[in-house]
Amino acid sequence: MELVIAAALVATGLIVAAALFRRPGGAASGGSAPRSESGRSGGGGGRARELDDRAGELRTRASELDQRAAELERRSAELGTQAAKLQEERSVLEQRRQDHERGLERLSGLSAAQARAQLVKEVEDRARHDAAKVLRQIEEQTKRDAERRVRSILAVAMQRLAASHAAETTVSVVQLQSDDMKGRIIGREGRNIRALENLTGIDFIIDDTPNAVVLSGFDGVRREVARITLEKLLQDGRIHPARIEEAFYQAKSELESHIVEAGESAAFDANVQGLDAELIKILGRLKYRTSYGQNVLAHSVECAHLAALMAEELGASAKTARRAALLHDIGKAVSHEIEGPHALVGGDLIRRHGEAEAVAHAAEAHHNEVEPQTVEAVIVQSADALSGARPGARGESLESYVKRLRELEHIAERHQGVEKVYAMQAGREIRIMVKPDSIDDDGMTLLSHEIAREIEQELEYPGQIKVTVIRESRAVEYAR
């Protein structure tokens, strides 16, 4: 509208200007020099026609603008009417939606918030179902691809290496020629046996066992020194405190040479060269150390062979794996002297005696005190588990065995939907029977994963434990 008014004002101004230029007789005012009559009439007539033409154009444009303004006003009125109609229809639709929701709530017995929560729960259940299905598919595919390869590597390693396992205890027995020697070992008022126990740190048990003296102690090196000392005294026949002390130091010196020989023999058997002399000496002390009844030095040599075989199959460094596996338990030889886990203590020992960082890392990571960063570290872990987990390799007390089985069953029983739990194969496998109406096939996969993770976090065990979840549905009918 403002545009129309402005155009009208411009047109009016031009018309006024044209009228002012147009005068009677065609003469212009002012003090200009007189011109001829024909010149004046010709110039004035041209300007007048030009102004008339322009004024006509402006009037035409003004008329068009007026028409457009009227059209805009009409369309604006129509849009306003349509907007009001749309607002009215929107209000009607909103009212109908509210009536529809209230009707649905009355029919379902649920509020909108409850229905929304139920819908979210259904979506979550569907997502869990789909996730379990995908997880099961991935597991099956991974197992098909990996089991054949893993089984081949482990089978080759075990078949090529058949090591004997001799279970040792914390006692040694020295045979006597006659029971009369027991009195001489005890001595007058027990002075001989006290001297023996004070020097060696081992308990000498002299009881009704015929022709035998039992030496008891947890330190295998000390027990071996005591055994050699007593055998020397029996061979010599002279048993008194001075001779006992002399025999003790002779036995100690003799055992030091035996320890070095045992370390060198282990390094030779494991095909590991260039070890530091002090490392060989510490390694030899593992001959007199046992773990769950398994000789630690024999275990270390076996791990070296297993690690080398697996490294060759996997394309890793067999030299590094062999070296690290032989030294992985070396911390046990000094664990009673240095604070800390034997894996970390062993790693520090290996570094201090000039071994490569890859060897030290693989040794200190075999119990996950340090996160494994190399393939060789994982291979040493596998070799350690394989050597310790094979049947007959290690023993454990009845009390700890029963306790481990009970803890296994308790971990599985605390899950919802579990009906029965059985620990089998000496705790190597746990079978879980679930209620078929509480857990579906996809839920079985999730349950087995949850129980396996909880066992890893809460229990300590050699090797691995297989978790099997069983779901059975039965339909029974009688024919009469």
C-alpha cells in the first residue's frame, strides 16, 4: 500500500512540474534574451509533449500499482481466512487425538507413560535377542575358523613333547642301616639333633618308622642340604656337634655345585645358550622347588619346548619364546627373599642380568601382572597353562579341591533361571541346567558368557574351565 502511495505522489509531482513549464504564449519568464517566435514555439511544444508522455506513463503505472495493491489485499484476506480455518482444524485434530489416547488408555488399562515404558522394554528385549543371535553366529564362525588351527598347534606341540612328571612333597626320607643309629643321631640329651636342626633349618623327625629318618621343610634347598649332611655323617660314623657343622658346610658347598650343574643341564635341554652365570645358578635352584607337586625346573624346561613349537607354528620368534619360557618362573627361586609376585620379581632379575626386554616382558606377563604386549608373551602364557593343566602334572589338596568345586557351583547357582549345577572332570567343566520357560536359546549364550567372566574374576585355577549351559524341553503324553 505504501508503494502505491509513493508512486502516486511521484506521478503528481511530475504532472505539476509539467504544468509549471507550460505557460501562455510559450514565453519563458526571466531575463533571457528574446528569441524568434518560431524558435520559442517549437522548443516549448517539444518539451510539453515529452512531459505529457511521461505523465501518461506514470498514470498507467499508478493504475497498475493500484490494481496490484487491490489483488494483494484480496489474497491477504484469503490467506487470513485459510489460516483461521487451519487453526480451527488443528484444534479439532488435537481434541480428537486426546480423545483417542483416552480411549486407548481405557481399553488397555495403561497410562501413556506405562505404555511407553512397555514399548521401550519390548524394544530392549528385541535388541537383546538380536544381539544374542548375532553373538552366537559370530562365535560359531570364529570357532570354526580358530578351533582347527588351535587344535592343530597344541596337538603338534604335545605329541612332539612327552615329559615325565614326578610329584614331590615337602619331606625327604633318609634310610638307616639299623634303628640303633637313631639314638646316635639324637645324641646325649638331644644335642646332635638340635645342632642339625639349628644349622639346616629343617625338622628331623625320628619316630617309630623302621630304619628311616624323615626330614621336613618347605625350602627344598635347605632340605637337600640337610639330607646330604645326614648321609655324610652316617657314612663317616662320627656324629657330634663339631663334625655336624663340618659336614653341613661340606654339603652346602657340594649342593652349590649340584645347583649350577642342574641349571646348566636345564639350559642345555631347553636349547638356550648364553645365559648369565648367576641366572644359571638361580635357575638350578628351581630343581628343589615344587608347585602343586610339579617340579618347577622340569616345568620350565617343558614350557621352553612347548613355547618354541608354538612360536614356530605361528611365525613368531622361537628363540625369544624359548628363552622367556625357560626363565618365566625364575622368580620362584628367590620369592622368599624378595617381596612381590614371582613373575615381576623374575622380570627384574632377567633385566638385571642382561637379557633382552622382549624376554623379560614375556616372562613377567605370564600371570597378567603386566598386560601382554607381544605374541611371544601370549605364547609363554599358553605354554605355562598347557604344562600345568595337563592331567597328572599338578596335584592339590582335597580341601582346596572341594572348596574350588563349591565356589564354581555357587557362582552358577546365583543366576536367575538356573535349575541345577554340576562341577565335572575335577573342576575342568561346569554344566548348568536352566529352566526352559525362564531362559531361551539366545539367553543361554549370554548366561554362559556371564558365568565364564565371573569365574575368571573370582577364582584362581590352572588351565581353563569349560562352561556348558543345557536347556531341555520335554513333552510327555500317555497312550491308554
